[in-house]
Amino acid sequence: DAGVTQSPTHLIKTRGQQVTLRCSPKSGHDTVSWYQQALGQGPQFIFQYYEEEERQRGNFPDRFSGHQFPNYSSELNVNALLLGDSALYLCASSTSSGGNPSTDTQYFGPGTRLTVL
Amino acid sequence: AQSVTQLGSHVSVSEGALVLLRCNYSSSVPPYLFWYVQYPNQGLQLLLKYTSAATLVKGINGFEAEFKKSETSFHLTKPSAHMSDAAEYFCAVFTPMNSGYSTLTFGKGTMLLVSP
């Protein structure tokens, strides 16, 4: 049973560029959440997708956008990259249990390390 | 609002010694709490979770955590550290959102260093 997969593993971009990160959820999961983990910090929630729609967003600017496909995979797009966007971007998948913590456990992928120069 | 505070950004132990990683939470609703581990250059792996069934929760790799409401704590312990336990550990609290669904709010993490 494949877990959560992310691509690419590493990415180097320059300021002002745009980037797309990809995530495939764990088999049987239909909900994808994205997190940003800056160096030395815990992950920060960016947004969550379910049924191809963004259903909640954290405190991130509109430069951060996403998409979910019918097969539940997801993309994270960041426009007009800033140096401060350098971080590990983590994707987590879960089942849509309506907020039941017993079943709504998030499983994380290995992350994409984005470096902005 | 939900938040967690992890005391100590770094904890050093000798191999075979007790591991104690501290986490205190703040929650406006009954808390559900998690511990994740992150090995170098990897994503987060779930160690254990508390969902109100039992206050002492056992996880993988010999770790356990005890929920103490009176102390608003959920400290992670392991009786005997192994070199392979060296990693960063994150405490997280289940966070309901306006949408009615949920996400996680993480602490800043504690790096566990294990010396021979």
C-alpha cells in the first residue's frame, strides 16, 4: 500500500518565479492538506482540499493556490516567489470524516524542499 | 484557539537513558493530541495519538505519552533511548476549522540527540 508521495524531492527557483508541487494521497484517502515547514519551525497549515475544492485556508497570501484532481491528487502553486518561501512543503492525506479525530488522522509525505535564490 | 508549546528545542540523552519530551497544550475544546517524528530529510511519521479513549497512549518504537488534563500536558516518554531515536519530534493538537473540518496545529519541535 503506497503511502503519500510528493514530487519533486528538491527544487531550486529564483525570486519572482512560479512553482508547482505535486502530491498523491495514501490509498483510500480523499482529503489533502498542505503545510509549509520553515527551517527550525513546525509545519504551518496552508490549505486543505476535498472534492476538488479548497475548504479551509490558513494564514497564507493568495500567491499560494492549489488544486485537487478527480483522483484526489493535488497540486500546490506558488506565484511570485520570495526568499521567505524557501521551506519544506509537506502534503498530508486523510479521510473526510467530518472532523472525527479518531479517524481523521493525517499521514504525511516526505515533502518537497523548495529553495528560492 | 488551539496551540501547543514544546519546552526545549533540543534534548540530549545517552543511549539507554530515559527520554522525556515535553508538550503543553491550550485548547478551547476537548483536545485531541498527536506526536509525530521527523527523521532527517524525511516527512512526518505518526508516533501516537490521544483521542480521549485512554489517558496513557502507547505508540510505535516503544514510545508512550500520558494526557494530564490538570497540567494541560501530553509529554512523550521512552524508557530507554536508542541511537535510532535521534530525530525531531513534533507535538500537535487537532484544530477544528470554520468549515467544520479539521487540521493540525504543531509545536516548534524538539530535536532529540542520543549519544553513545
